Amino acid sequence: MQKKILDEYRKKLIKKRKEILNTISTAKTSGEENLLDGAQDVADKALSSYSREMLYSLSDTERRVLSLVEDALLRLGDKSFGVCVHCGAKIQSRRMEAVPWARHCLDCQELQEKGYIK
């Protein structure tokens, strides 16, 4: 890939990493605030518990994406960015535009989703 295109992907990945870190930080702060709110009746505690679980769930998903973004940034550095980690084929440019942290080409992504590859 051309250096200019790689630089654009790097910017997108860094922006996504910042967004995720902000989301995780916000979720953590919200969860801590809910824990500190001691004057709650049973219904409020249930709602607070549900909200906390949703925030932690979001945060787990965000952490997984953050890991993929970090891996993509490493692949940019070692020149393997844009290449499927399973079959070695070039990942389609439309896919890279949509999901710059993609690790697999479309065919291998389908195989992964079906549980045939990791």
C-alpha cells in the first residue's frame, strides 16, 4: 500500500482508539457513580445494577475492538496491514475502509464466524 493511504488508516485507527478509551473511561466513571449512590430503594438498586451490567458489557465489547485496533496499528508497523492473517490474501479495500482493524478477508471472516478458524 502507498504511504499516504497507510497514513490515513493510521489516523483512523488512532482516532478509533481515542474514542474507545473515552467510552471505557466514561463507562467506568458511570459505574463508580452508581456504586456510590447509597440512598436507593429496591427498584432503584435493580435499575442501577442493570445499568452497571450494560456499561460493563459495552466496555467488554469496546475492549475487544480496542485490542483489534492495537493489533492493526502493529500490523501497520510491520507491513502486514491489509493482509488476511489466515490466508495471506489482500483484504478488500472496501472492507478496510469500513473496518480498518479487520484481520481477515471476507471469505476468512465468514469461516471465523462459523467457527472454522480463530
